[in-house]
Amino acid sequence: MAITVANYFRLFKPFRIILFTVFFACVSYLLYTSASLNLYSNTRHVLKVLYPTKGSVEQTDARFILSPEDYLHRESRIVVYNFELGSKTLEPDGVKKDVLTVNGLFPGPTIQVRAGDELVVNVFNGLDQGTALHWHGIRHSKGTISQDGAIGVTQCPIPPGGNHTYRFRISSDQAGTFWYHSHFPTQRADGLFGALIIHPMVSRGVNETEPRPSKGQLPGELKPRLQPASRIYPRELTESGESHSTGTSRRVVDPIKDQVILLGDWYYRSGSQILDWYQSLRSAGKEPVPDSTHVNGEQAANCTKLEGLVKSIDCTQKKVPRIVVHPQKRNVLRLINVGSQNTLHFSVDSHLLRLIEADGTRLEPIIVKEVPLALGQRYVLELVPDTSQKGEGSIFWARYRIDQDNMPYPNPLLELESKFVVEYSSHSDSAQTQRLPQTQPWDIPESEYLDPLSLLPLQENQRFLPPAEDTIVVYVTSMIRSSTGGKPFGYVNQTSWKPDLQNPILSRPSSSLDFDSPTELIAPIRFGSTNAQETSTNGKVVDIIVNNLEEDPHPFHLHGHHFWPLYTHQARLGKGSYRWDRPPNLPTTAPALRDTFLVPQRGHAVFRVRFDTPGYWLFHCHMEIHLSSGMAMIFDVAGDRVPGGERRKALDSCKV
């Protein structure tokens, strides 16, 4: 038989299939390899391909619902996220505003990783101004100070249209609730933030103790619900759903519903407009009062009220926000105050709150009715309902009220208490009803307020408090001076922080730092051997006494380290600065480590820090306008021991 062209292809049809399969596989491999290499190159385009791991999934409307079972028992890996920063006009509470977004989302995507993972975040700046992302609460104990995201300290701003890659390994002993946010002036007030959740390497479960009330007695009808605390991350859950403890292959039902709750105040004007107003003669030094609030980027302003007050306002009536909890599961809420100005107080009607984590520190469980959240702080809690009301379709009000200590004047647009609905449903993560609750708030006497100083770490071996080797004293305030044209600026020890955006401290030789600079207050911390090749593993333990000379409390945040909050004092009248002739009795047991804590008005706070990570670490008020106007300083922690590679990375961030 003559072999024609047609017969040739018929005879070799099986081989054609194999040939095309091999060809397709080769092309796919080349494309994947190219994309993977691009993730680590200094390219100048937006990277669209994510590293294919469960930690790098595209975000959906359920991005606040977590999946710890996907992370607990898997191996460490590189987890890559690609962030494209932009802006769009949104109506978070019904009032239009130009909002900053990450991948088109407000709030930004929730990052989920596991302790021991290497996190890579490729950022493309689609904004019309510079930016940087700070990883709030991350210790960078692996020597990656250049990844801290503090403009003027560890990097130059990412320019408009520019790319920057953040890459750091999560310490094996760091897990919990953190967040990321812009560290460029006022961008956080416009929405540039998101949650960062670090799941533990393995089950962190232990036989916890009986929860204790904060103060006073619990309502009798709720006492039966206070059973011994079980594990937040059940040991039996594995990535495949097998029993880890027994080795059997039975399927296990996850008994936990774990979700993120981002709470914050909100301005209708842009952050830059707010700062411009504050630093003008019109403000007379008074901080701008927020106009609204949000929960996970949503709220329902009263448009009728707003339009009656401001004729030109553009408001669309929204529905009240809702979250769904499960009637047969333990419901865990990870609260983060992502606001710009005010402390918030959170509660849920007919529910007690069992606190189990603060700023990434696991706690000895404590039962409270309300949680105060200063700016930047995080609390993880389990809802403890009255069992008679925890049924399918039950609905309750969750409330978060604004603390008025940082409100120098009334704002008629602002509702002091905001609410959202907590709905019990086992069928869906979406609300099943539009009914509104009829529940009533707790009546909480002052004797039952949570004292954050009373929180203890879960593990008893973490309660050793080392003695202080040194003390640093600072005085913080905002002042109007003739030298500033009558405009208010923030000060720490008479120095107003003004970062050099194009010459970050990390990029400079350690010997060139000016410890007497009028615009960069730097406190040197030295420890261990004087030999630059040797590094003390214990670091240096220092007490920081922060004296607040103002009528407003200040939430102070320390980059790169956690600290023990030992003492706070607030004077009824006058100044409540630390008195050396009457030193307070400090605790001998270590409280829970924090990275953000409130310094009371007319008072002071004592924080104890183990400075053990070389670098230049920012310490600042977390109120957006106070940081932007200079209320900050630097701790130079053995800066002469910072690896040269980290300094080069800081310098490279300025080469655009």
C-alpha cells in the first residue's frame, strides 16, 4: 500500500498524541520556570503568577475566613504574594471616598503563612506617590532588618510605577495575629492595610487552665459554659484531614471557625487632607476627629442624618455589616485595630469573650465582657455564648465604641458606637437573614474593665522577667512653636522626627550617625563583646520610661522587638511623669509580651525590652498624624553588627 500523507498521519496518530503531550509539557515547564525566576528578579513589571501553594491563593469575599488546618503540619515552604497597589472610589459606609487598595481590594488580601515559612511579597506601586509596607509585629530575628518597611530607616519609598520585593523568613517561634500597613504618611488612613496571620508549625495545644474572670464575678447563668480551655489548633487536624495523634485515616471535622475582624475609625477626607489641616493654623493643634468607622471595610452610615448635616455629601444607604459564626463550632475572632486615631472597645451582646492571644503572644485564658483595642493592637478571642441562645439563626449585636480621650472636639457626623450583626449559621459563610437583633449591651462596671497589664503568657516558662541593665527616659508631646510657624509637630525629647526619604539610616555607615541630630533622635544600645565578629545571644535588657506630657493617650509601637509592659500611671491633674524619688513597685513576673501599648494621658508607662536583634528600630506613636508630624525615635541596637548585605539592600532600594 502506498503511504500517502493522509495515511502517514493516520498510522502515526498515537505518536502524534505523545508528541503533542511532550511538547505541551515542555512549554508549560518553560513558562513556569520563567515565571518562578521572575519572582526573584529585579524586573519592573507587575508579576501576575503566584507560587502555587495553599498559602498563596487568590483572595475572595471570604478572605477573612481562615484555614489553619492547611498550615499546621505541612513542611516549611516559600509563600509568595503579588501585590498591586492602586486606588478606586468606594463607599465603605455609604459615603464615597478614594480608597487605596491592594489587588483591587479594601482591606487588602489576608496573608496566611506558617511559622518557619519564607514570605515573599512582590509589590508594584500603582499609586501616584511613594509607599512602603511595614509588617507590624514581625521580629525579623533572622537578620532581615532591611525588610521592616520603615521609610527613612530601612528603605527608600517605592516610587510610583516601581517594584519592590519584601522577603524574610518567619521565625519558628513566632505565630499569631499580625498585620501589614503602609508606612508612608497618611496612607493607612486611606485604607492601605491587611491582616497577616502566622499559623504555628505544629499544634500549639496544651492543657490550658480554667479561664479566669478579669475582675469581679461572672453572671451565674454563664458559669456552666466556662469549661477548661481546649486547643485552638487541634492536634488531630492535619493537612489531609487524617488523625495526627493516632495515625489513622479517619476524616476529622474542624471544630473551629477562625476569622479576622479588622476594626478602625475612618475619615471622609483623604489622609493627606487630614494631615494638611492638622499642620495648619486652623487646627490650633487639635487632632482631627474621625467621621465614621468600619469593620472589614464596611459599615452603614445614617445617610438621612448625614445629608441633614452636610448638604453636599454623597451617601448611599448601606446594609448593616454581618459576620457568620457556627453554632456547632468554637468561634475564634482575631481583632485588629487598623484605625488612625482612636482606641476602640469591642463587645458582643450576651457573649463573654475568652481572650487567648494579644499581639501574637498566647495568653493564659481570661474571661472579659469587653476588650479595649488601642491602635495597632491585636486580640484573639473565643466567643462564649449563653447556650440557651446559641441556636441556628440566632443573631446578636457586636459593638465597638470609640474612646473619646483622643477627641478634642465633637464631630456630629460620628456615631460613637458602631455595630454589626453576629449571626449563627451552619449552612453558609454568608448571612441568611436581614433581620436585626434586639439584644441589649452589657452593663459593665468599672471594676470589671480589662487591665491589659494583668495579662500573662500561657506558658509558665515565659513568665521569667529578667532585670533591667539600663534605663532610657523619653518625654513625648505635641507642641506649637514659633519656629514651626505656629503649626503643631510631635516631639520625643524635644526632637521632631523627620526621616530622610532618600538616605535611610540603614544605608549609612554606622560611624556616620549623628546622635545629636535635631531631626533624628537615635538612642544607641550596645551589648555583649566589643568584638564585631561576636554577637551576644542574650542582648541587653533595657527599661524604657515613656512620659506623656499631653491630655491625650499615645499608643506606642516598637519595631522589630516585643516588650513587657510593666507599669502605667495617669495623674488626675497636672503632669504624671515618672518620679525617681518615688519609683513604682514593678512586677517580678513577666506579663504577656506586646509590641504596641497605650501610654496614658498626663502619665507614664514603663516598658522592659530585651534588645537582641541588631538593627535600627523605630519607636513611635501609632496615631497616624502624630507619626507623620514627628513623634518617633530610633533605637540603634548594635548597629555596627548589621550585616553588610542588609545595608546594601537598603541602599539598593534607593536606586530607581
